[in-house]
Amino acid sequence: MQIQLLPFSFQTQINSDHPYDWNDGSMIPAVGLQTQLSGGIFLKYGILSVQFRPEVVVAENNEFENFNNKQYDVIFARYYDIYNNIDLPVQFGTGTYSKAYWGQSSVRLNYKSVSFGLSTENLWWGPGIRNSLLMSNTAPGFKHLTLNTIKPVKTAIGSFEGQLIAGRLENSGYAPLQGNYYYFGTNLYVPKPDNWRYLAGFIVTWQPKWVPGLFLGYDQSSQAYGNTLSGIKDYLPFFSPVKTVSAPDQPIDKQNRLSAAFMRWVWKEEHAEVYFEFGHYNNPLSFLQTLLQPERSRAYIFGLRKLMPFNAARNEHILISLEATQLQETNISDLIAGKEWYVSNGIRQGYTNRGEVLGAGIGPGANLQSLDVSWVRGLKRLGIQLERYVHNDDFVYYAFSDSISVLWEHCRSLSFRKVDGTGRMNVLHCFSSI
């Protein structure tokens, strides 16, 4: 039997003005000091492996200026049109927040190239570095059964890797905004169903043997309320149409499905790589319609990385990374109908777990462009990262596009920080429009 103590981890985050950053697992979007503690033990006996690594999060969770309470009532109504259909609270309650999680824990049976087990570990699917369309570590890990490869499976046409999961998602328990807002005497907040959600997903990656360094892949996820599951097509819904139920205005999806195709091409001799991920929401179009209108219900990630010699004698390099993520909708009629990445009128928690997005941490309707320049020597790395973050542009167009008499202010965040994470400075660039 093999027994090993896992490293003790102590991570600290400070946001002085507003919640920022993602891909931080069980940490929450919060202002003030926040700490995550983790540690544990790993055991292995034959084909059985057990990893117990819980996480504890404590956050000051200070109040901050969020959605302007001086807006017209109709603007609040439009805000809730979106946030009644996704579990993304602006703030996780008031006062100090503390919670313990199972963290990066698992029980597995491993045989040759395959592993099967129960896990609460965070997952990352796709080639993106700052974002992933379907599965990132922005939200806390969720309980899931997993069947996955632990090393590439070699075949006559190349190597394959993959994962199949079936999991349980939880609600945050918080409303979108603190307090109650009314429109013509009606409370705008509609509480979300207190049902657990079932998530099924898979990813497969192929490395063709004829093209060194090329990786091609596809991933898909689908969620439904646990009390609506009735047959194998509900538990493994990947190749069946999205179920809907009748409604007065439009059909309501009983499932929330996302899918994406991706590629990564590594040029080993050039110390460079390029990657791309292109996704669709709920597969609303036929294959021909998708070819004719690829921009409908789409999202994408594009990135480049290049490692250049700096001081060969000391094995020092300069790493330049570029990445762009685009989630903003391109069709206003889709946006009005509530068809937006991670938002769902049928699964009203949207594509979230415990109040945070499972996919790209920038959130629905957002765009991000980032530039990273770093000095690298072995495991050491120091650099700067510049980002342009457009937060929730879909809401801006939905809420204000027909309000020519409303004075509104739209902020785009430019973030500058050290790549090693020891410091951060946020700069807000705002403009006003009539």
C-alpha cells in the first residue's frame, strides 16, 4: 500500500473595489480578503486509489457598488429577465462567508489506461488557458461519476483521450440582488426551483498520427432537473434532440445543452502553439443552418503562445501569450428570446454550480482579450498580464438598446497585474452615452 501526504495549500486573494478574477475553484466572487486552505492524503492499493483533499474558504465578503439602484424600473425588469434564468448572485449574502468543501477528493479504480470512480475534483476541458467554454475551475467542484483515460490510448490512426461524467449540481441559495425590486407592484425576483440538477458530459480528443502536435476534439454537456429523469435518453442525452415543453409565448427547454469543437496545434521546433474552440448553445439549428449561420448562438476562444530564447546560457526564455474569448450574442432576437450562453429559461439556474459558471468565468454576454508577457526560467515565472474585459454586453444591449433618452454608463475593465499573482491593479475605463 502506498500512503502519501498531499501538500498543504494556502491561497489568498484580495479585491479592493469589486469582485474580479475566476478559475479559483471554491473561492467566491467577493470584495476584501479571501483565503482558501487545503491539504490531505493519498492512498493507493492495487487498482484502488483514494484521494482526500478538502478545501475551506473564508471571505470578508465586503459590500461594494453594483447594479445602479437609481435605474428606471423597466431596466430592473430587464435585469431580472436574464438573472431569473441563471444562478449568478452579485454577492453571496452579507458579512463574512465561510464554507467547507470536499475539494479535490476522489475514489477511483484504475486499470491500464482507464479510470472509473467518484470525484469532486474540478475539471478543465478544451485548450483554453484563461477560459474554457464548457468546463473550467471557476465554480467549486461537484460530485460526479467519471470514466476517463489516464494516459493516451494508442490506435492505428493515432492516440485518443476522453472522459464521460454524470454529476449533481447544486444551487447557491442567494437571490441575484440584495433586497426586493418591484415593477407595477410585482416582485421581479422569481425564486428558482429547489431541485438538484443532473449534468451529463463527455469530451474526446484525437491526436492524428500523420500530423505531429495536432489535437482535435469535441465536448458536450447537458443538464436537466433530477425529477424529470425517466430513461436512458435522459441520463445519456448527447445524441437526441433537446426536449421542450409547450409555453404560451415559446417552447421552454427541459434540457440545457452546450457543445464545442476544438483544436490545438503545437509546433515543437518553433516552441509555439495555436488553439481554437468553437461552441454552440442548445444546438438550435440544423447542420445546414449552422453552416449558413455559424454566428447564431455561438461562442469561441482563440489563442497563441510563443516561447522565445532570452538568455540561453541561463536557460531563460520570454513567453508571449494571446487569448480572446467571445461569448456575446450576435442576434438580438435570440437575446430577447432568452437564448444566451449559460442562461436557460427551462433550467433556471443556468449552467452553474453553487452560484458560479461551470464554463468561461467571464460569465454570460462577456468578452475578454488578454496579453501575457513573462520571463521563464525552469519552474520560475514572472511577468505582466494586460486584459480587456467587457462584462455582460448582452444585458447592456437588451436593457438599453431602445432607451435613447436614458443616460447610461458602460464600463470596460482594463486589468493589469503581475503574472505570479503577488499583486493586482484594476483600471476602469468608462464612457457615457445618451
